[in-house]
Amino acid sequence: MFKREVMFVLSIDTEEEWNWEAEFPEHNFSVNNVQFLPAFQSFCESLAIRPTYFIDYPVVDDAQALNQVKATIKSGKCEVGGHLHPWCNPPYFGKTTEFESHVVNLPVAQVEAKLDRLTNKIQRTLGVTTRSFRTGRWGINSDIMQLLKSRGFKVDSSVYPLYHNKHFSCMDAPLTPYWPDINAPNTLGIQRDIMELPVTVGFNRENFDFWRYISRQFEQAPFTYLRATGLLWQTNIMRKIYLSPELSNVSDMQSLVDKCIDRGDPVIHMYLHSSSLLDGVTGFYAQEQAFKAMCDAIQAVVQHMQVKVDVTFATISECAAILTQRDQLIKTAKPIALGDQKIA
């Protein structure tokens, strides 16, 4: 029986750990979670997964963590991207509050200075020229997108579909990979220099566009006062599901994968934080034996996919390159390069 081909991307925000309920730390954190990366990479390779590690400044600024990263990437069966946490990425411009923790709220000159320090540090310590990027705390705007383009980035993954807060909204962004408008990154554009590859988000129901509308209505007053979204979740009428073992159980993730496959989505993109591989350090992923639980969940989702489709495993840049080559609508566009990274 013929199976349709679907690409699977796994991205990991590879970063420091601290109590997420506390203030944003400039130096008061640790990177102990990085010790789990070599074992995690071995687990991924056992399933043929080619993960993408979005690495932030503290990880490559710590000698022990750096050695762990080098051991993780030495096989070449993964990718290193950049991940910018404003509070712990020099240069510093004062205290980081909730507002400044979102990259989209910073003056572009500050983002530029921090991004250059990050990419230069990764280049010096790992010998890698990063071509993929994700903002810390999600969100993207035209200034940042233009900056990424000017620095030679080929793939961004800062769009967090179906999510909004007072600082940014991705509620109306596409749910699958797309070429963004540089001046309005949540919308389609005509440029072919940098691709947006969002994480997989959807619902436990078909017709995502309809349920996106319903979800948006129920996340506004007066429905918020009635906790209507929680009621819809508990009754299984509507569940907004993020493809992350930190946020969703295996059953919900498998349901989301099924709906995405039925929709004909070309990519399934799962994500997590490296800090969740270590038990109870952030207050976010309160799972005992976190490393095993995380790996078990990933394996269950991947094996569920493989029953239904022919799964191609790719890093985020490999995925973008394949999409570019296949897309007949953009067949004349310059292919996305994989940069200077050695990818087996």
C-alpha cells in the first residue's frame, strides 16, 4: 500500500535552566541539563531522527556544557541553530523585565548586537555558521526578520501558531511552512531568501480554520470570564494541541498528527526545551524521570506516524531545502543552502 511521505522535524530550545517563576537571570542560572544531550542525541539516532538544537549564549559560554554539545553534534546527524534569550545574552542594556524578555519588544539595534554576539560565539566555539533561528519566548516582527535575512539566515522558527499575548500574536499565522512577507512575517510573501517553519499546532477536530475562529472567539471576553475554553477542553469538544511532550500527552499528540496527515501537511514539527530533560528545574515540566518520559513520548508519536505515512527525518534546514526543491510554485527560486554545517 502506498504511503504519502511526510517530513518530521524535532527542534530543541537548548538553554540554561532556572525557576521560570523567578526573575529573568543575567547570570544566576545553570546549564546542568546539557549533560543529557549526548544521550538524547543517541536516542534520536536510534529512531533516525535528525534533531535541530537551537542553542543560546549560556550553553556555549560554559566549558562543561560546551564539551557536551561537541559530543552531541560530532556525528553530524543534527543541526545547530541560534536561540536568543535577551536576559542572558550580552551585551546587556539594563534589567530584563517581562517586557524586555520578549525579543520583539527590543530596539532592533539591541537585537542586532545580541544576535551578533551569539552567532560569533557559536562560530568560535563550535565552528558552526548558524543558518536557522528561533527567538526566545517566540514571536517575530519585520525588523527581526530583516535582520535575520541580512545575516544570512535561511530558516526561522519563531512563529508560534494559534498563540497570542499582549506582546505579539501568531493567531492568524500559517500552520505549515511558508515564505513570509518580510514586512509582515505572519503572512505569505514573495521573497525566497528565508523560510518560516513553525511548530505543529492544531486541534483534535478537522477543519482547523473553523476551529481557529472558534478558539479565537472563546479566548476573548465574555467567554474568558466563563472559562469556556477549559470547558471545551474537558468535554473534548475542542482541544488546541501543541506538538510538544511538555504540553500535550501522547494521545493528544497522536490525534493532532492524524489530523495534520489528513490535511495533507508536508511537515510535522515537534519541539521541546532541553531543560525539560532534567527533573523539576524550571517548574514547567513537572514529570518524574523526565528524560525517559520525554523519550518515550517522542517514540510513541514517531511510531504512530510511521504506521500511517512514510516518514522522512530532517533537520530544520534540510526540511526547508527539500520543500524548496519540491515546491513547483517556487521552482525558480534559489534553493535554501545548508550553510557551512556538516550534515551527514
